[in-house]
Amino acid sequence: MLTTGSLQSRKRLKDKAYQPDLPKQTLSEVFPKTASDTASTGFVLAQLARADAPILWIQDRLSRKEAGEPYLAGIGTARPIIMVDLSRAADVLWAMEDGLRCKALGAVIGEIWGDPPVLDFTATKRLAMRSEASNVPCWLMRRAASPNLSAARERWRVASLPAARDPHDPQSPGLPRWALDLFRSRHSKPGQWVATYDRASDRLDLVATVRDGTLATDHGAAMQRTAG
Amino acid sequence: MERWQRTMERQCNAPPDNIPIVLARGGHHGPVIHAANRAARLAGINAGARVVDMRAICSELRVEHADIAGDRAALDRLVLWARRWCPWTVRDGANGLILDTAGSDHLFGGEAAMLVAMETQLSLLGISARIAVAPTWGAAWALARFGPVRCVCMEDDVRTKLGVLPVTGLRLGNETVLLLQRLGLKTIGAVMDVPRLSLARRFVRAPLEANPLLRLDQAMGKLAEPVASLEARPRLRVQSRLAEPIFDPTPHLPELCENLCQMLTQAGQGCRRLHLTVYRTDGDVSHLDVATSAVTCDPQHLHGLFRDKLEQINPGFGFDLITLEASGVEDMHDHQSRLDGGSDDDLHLTQLVDRLSAKFGPRAVTQPILRQSHIPERVAGRVAALDGITKIVASSVKERPLRLFNHPEEVRVLYEVPEGPPAQFVWRRQTHRVARYSGPERIAPEWWKDRPGTRLRDYFKIENQLGQRIWLYREGLHEDGRGGDPRWFVHGCFA
């Protein structure tokens, strides 16, 4: 059930950076629901501010094998990507920290598989403080991981939902929809949303869900409410 | 010829000396003779003649192919090898070396003794050589080829020694030599005796190769012809000599880097590679190389590149000399990106890429680019990061996944119609039911690249029961005559 009060229609998360009371760029963690769920990648890319600064994208070996490599033809060539292919989680953390020293980057995205011992509270705290010091957004994608102790300022769970209806072809999936769950946040209130992403206009529409999540049964309603 | 002989000896199928052998190269009218061995020369075979003509003279002639490029490379190596006698050496034509031995002959006990030493060393290499010492390039060229054996020619007797040589010794083209011989000028001395004015009038418009006057001036030293040695650029190198052997170069590196960068800055240059060499007390050396992605002369940055690599140095029993040499030296083009002279973002980016490549290796740090192709995996190319390659924007109107698997993963499918999408498939041991799909998008093999028999692909965008969107393709068609039943693969995932 949707209530009008909880409906936060067309709130753009990426405008946060321009609101004076909110902090600047920081470390956020994303937990995909399954290893091969690409909704998290789409969500992270949608969250980045539109600019032509390069992205530093660091993957460890298992993430590369299990979730695939970023595909430039799908992401778009608007901004250059510097890929760093590593094998160990400690190296990924080192490279992320080193990248966060460089203010010329648009974002640092790291992918770490599982719960390696080096990725503890101290490591995430270092990343968060470096990210805030250099004002470069840092995203940590953690697959097959448990959301244990971490200093990330925002922690998301992202899963794919059945896509919105394609107006031209009822058989085919339309705009992608994601279930977003901000389960820990330092600066804003945690919540759950259903997001519809339109890549052509780079627009993320959020609809708050109630806790029992009956929304998943009729996925067309959210879009109609949002549009109306 | 001798290089060929040695190669054959190494392969243990060298022919005996009494068989006439020639090396042939391609000519305008069939192969011509490049070089001949002694037996062939005795049979009357000259270099430059056509092979068919020489076969008529000597029926048992054996012809082999001449490796002209290999000869040239070998001669280039010999140029560097000849640096043992003097620092300035250069290749001269296809079969000569010029050594500027001014000031270095006394090290070998005079010029005559030096020539003997050179000939000995060269014969140890299996190379016969004709050597001469002369004050000019031209005179040495003529004396080595047409003069007496191991001729030593001083400043004042150039005229007399050159005078008896034939005009071929003036490094002239064949036509000019023929012309001079027709004019009755058989020797260089005869050319010298001709009044200068008439020679100048006759050859006023001739280029250097056809101008006997200019060549004569060069040989007599009236016209300068310097030896432009290879690698004449000064080496940018700093070193620190230690009082006693140490095992760890770390405390000396910052000073070395600073001194080197000072030299670079004074020259207005930067380097792209650094070679660190330590000279060990047990008579061995150890190397370490680092490279940068952009020209730099920042000592802090260069020092940082060595940070985790110093362990690769094998110190042995310690070393007492450290040298740091810059190579890949280019001019620095500094830009001020902001009016207030603040930090340069591009600089920081290149330094970041350098640090990452220094730690993880250059193959780990790449930049994806788009290539012109229709096959999805061929579209994605990788180049070295910040390589500055202009983007080829492939105009793909079709939707492409955000992530692509490096190797497509085969799945087992259940389908309703052979040409349609699957109803259900098993991927990574999980069953996915197809809720919605779009496609197929047919991508044919690139016949100009692929092997014959490569099957086409039909791509489907599938949404499973959980809402995950997967890019799936069927390789081939039923009954297309290219193998059995088509197979299905998962190739990527959409957001």
C-alpha cells in the first residue's frame, strides 16, 4: 500500500551534493542481492554526477569472473574509465586508497568478493575519511558478503525488480526497476524505495515502499503513480 | 659472404672451400650476384653480374640467397662492438665502419699497432677486414679499399698516398667514374692535377655523389665531414659511491632522484624511464627499471615508484656504487591549467596511473575503448591507461548490457520453438524461468576475420522470474549445416 505522505516522488539522490546541509562525497557500500545481479552496477552509475572526470574502477578476480567486466558499449563513452584488474582484496583496498588521493577522478568504484579479513572497520574508515578529504565519491560493491561492521556512511542493498512495462511491446522488459534498501545511513533517514531508471534522461524515480512490500505483486502501479 | 659461411658452419652443413658459391639478391632483370666466395672469384665471377650469365661461365655454381637486412643489422651491432677502440663509431654504407680514433690510438700503442689489434679481433670474429688510418673519412675509405694493407696515412702525405689510387676511390657513382675514365682521368692524382676551375665548371650542378671536386675536397680535408656517432646524446646519469658495501639502497635514493631531476630540469626535459643499477662487490650488477606514463621530472614521484620494487634487487654481498639513469628523455611541456597556479589535475592522474602500474604491473591498469565491430566481445578493447587514443564511438543503437562475461557461459535450455527464446534455462546450477524477453537480434560472423564455419548468433534480452535481465544468445541455427544442435550462452547482464 502506498500512502501519499511517504511518497517521495522524483527525488534525485545525486542532487544531494548540492544541498548545503548534507555532507559531501563519501564512502558508500552496495550489497547486490545475488552475485550476478547487475542492478547494483546500474544504481552506482546512476548515482554518479554527470561529468567527464574519469572513473577508477577496481575489480578483484572473483568479482571479474562471477559478475563480468564493465562493458563500455552498455555504459557509454561519456567518461573515460581506468580499469584496474587485481586478484587480492588487500590490493583492491590499496588501489582504492591510492586513487582517493587523486582529486581529478570522478569516482572510485571497488568490487570485493566475500568477506576478506582485510576489509574490516579500519579499512572502511580509512576509505571513508580519504573520500571525504578529497571529495571523491567512493563506492564499494560487495558480492557474496555479509553486511558486518563497516564505517561506510551509506549502506545499500540493491536487487533487480521486474522491469516497467514497455509501452511499445508488452512482451519485452522496459525501463529497469530496482529495489533499493538504504539500511544504514549517517546523514539521512534509512528507507526502502522502488526505483525506475531512465537511461536516456539519466533520471532515477524513487517510490517509497511500505515495509510489508506488497508492491512487488503489481509492478505497474508504482510507475503510474509516479507519472501521475 | 663470411657471415653466411659461419652460419652454415654452425649448422654443420658448410660446403668445402673449393665449391664456387655466390649469394644472390634480386635485380631488375633477374637475380644478380651480391657476394662470391674465393673459389667463385677465382672462376672469374664478379659481384654485380647476373646469375644466369655467371652460370654460363661456371656451370657448377651454387647460388644462395643473400640476407641483406641481416647483414645490415649485423653491421649495426658491429658498430657498437667497435666502441672498444674509440667512442665515435658509425656505419659507412653497406659494408664499412668509420671509427674516429683521434686521441685514442696511443692507448693501443700507436696507430700501426692499433690496426693490427683491430684486424686480429675482427678475424677472431671470423670477419676479414681491410683497415686504414687516414686524417679524413674519404681518404680512409679509399685507402682501406684500394690502398696497401694496414695503411697508415699522416696529414702531410694524403696527397701522395691518394694520388696513386684509382678514381673509384673517390666514392663516386658508376656513371661519374665511367665519365672520368672516358676523360682519361684514371687515378685520383690525375683528377687533382686538373685545374680546379675547369672541374668546378664541369660539375657545377652535380650532387655530392657525382661531384668529384666535392669528394676530393672531403678526402683532402678541405670540406668537413664529421662522424655523427649513434647515441651521441649525453647520458643523464647520477651515481653515488659508497665508502663501504651496503645492502639496501633506500637511504640514497631520494638524493639520487633529486640530483637527476635537477639535471633534467636544467635541460628542460623529463624522463619516462629510470634504470637503477647497483654494482656489487662480487663483480656483478643488478638492475631495476621503472616507467612512467607521462614525461616527468618530479623527484618525489620518481622516488615513490621505487617504493615496493627495491626488494627485487639482489644485493649479493653488498654493493658500493649506485647509478640512476634516465632514459626516454623528452622535452617537458608544462602547462599552467589555472590562473592562480594551483594543482594540475592531469598531472595527478598520470601520477596515479604510474603508481598503480608500478605496483601492479602495466597490464593490470588499462582503459577500455570501443572498437569497430559488431561482435560484442570484439567491441570491447583495452589499451594502456591514458594512452590518449581517440575514441572510436561505435554507433550502436541497440541496447547493450552493463556487464559482459569474459567467456560466455554455456547454459542448458528448454524451448518451445527452435527459433524462439527459451522457456527456461539452467545457469550456474539455478533454474531461470523466462518471464519476458525481447529479441532476437541477429549478429552474423565477420567473414573477413572469422574462420569458415563460424555460426551466427541470435541475442535475446531475457527477464527471469526474479526480475534479473540477462543477455542470452543462441549460437547457430537448427539445420544450418555448421555442427549439431545450436548451443546457448549467457553473455552479459543488464541493469
